[in-house]
Amino acid sequence: MNDLGLVENTNRELPCKGELTIKAIDKSGKVVYVYDTPNTIVYDARSLMASLLVGDSVSTKKLSKIGTGLDGTIPVRTDTALGNELLKVDITGYSLPEVGQVELTALLDYTSAANGQPLQEAGLFSADGTTMFARQIFGTITKTSSLQLQFIWRIIFT
């Protein structure tokens, strides 16, 4: 049952899919690691998309944060949060690479609070940080002060 007291139909396909790319970049600017994977768009994404279509709470519902965490549990569409969230960072840019697509980018810089942490998951969140749109796991990346991590999240409407 959702916030409105309605029973949700979780058998429906979502009208979009996502892809996550993570680039580890050393201080010389060299990309030393790239991870590309499809991601899991969660069911809460439907509510976010519906709110945005009618302009409801646009400032808090637009996608503007990427979170990282320490849990490698396989994502499922019913996830509502990261398994073990460490922090969220603001999305720093976006582009519209093709019709029906949006690409969002965020950066964990060299001085990030994530330094020393074994990151295993990422999530795409609303501006108020309360609603997750997508989640994905990846092989452990231990964030250090010698690496910045660039997250590139592509949403493709089908």
C-alpha cells in the first residue's frame, strides 16, 4: 500500500530503464577504472515521474542527488533506500544525449567524506533526498584521496 492508501500494482513494466557508469580518475586526470552496468529503476520512480508531469513539488521531486553506500545486496524494484548509505552528493550536470534520454553526472572529489570507504552501491534520488529513483551495486571501489569518482547516470524512456 502506498502513501495514498492505494494498493500498488508491482507487475507493471516501468516506462524507462537506466544505465550507470562509474569512472575512477586519478590526480593526473587519467581514467584508471570504468564500470558500466544497467541499473534497477525502483517502483518509487513512478510517483516521482507522475509528480513531475503535473508540476507537483518540482523543487523537491526532481532528480538531483546521487547517493553511495556500502551494501552489495542485489537491488530489487521494491527498494526504497540504499542498503547502507554513506553519503549523498549533488548532481553537478545533465545533458540530453538523444531523444528520450537524460544523463546526470555527479562527482565524489579527492576530499570526499567517502575516502577510505569500500563503496559497493549507488542510488539516484530526489532533491529532498527522500525518494529513490534507481539503485545499482558494483564491485567494491575503495575511495581514496588519490581518486575521484565520476557517476554518470543515463535514464532512457522506452
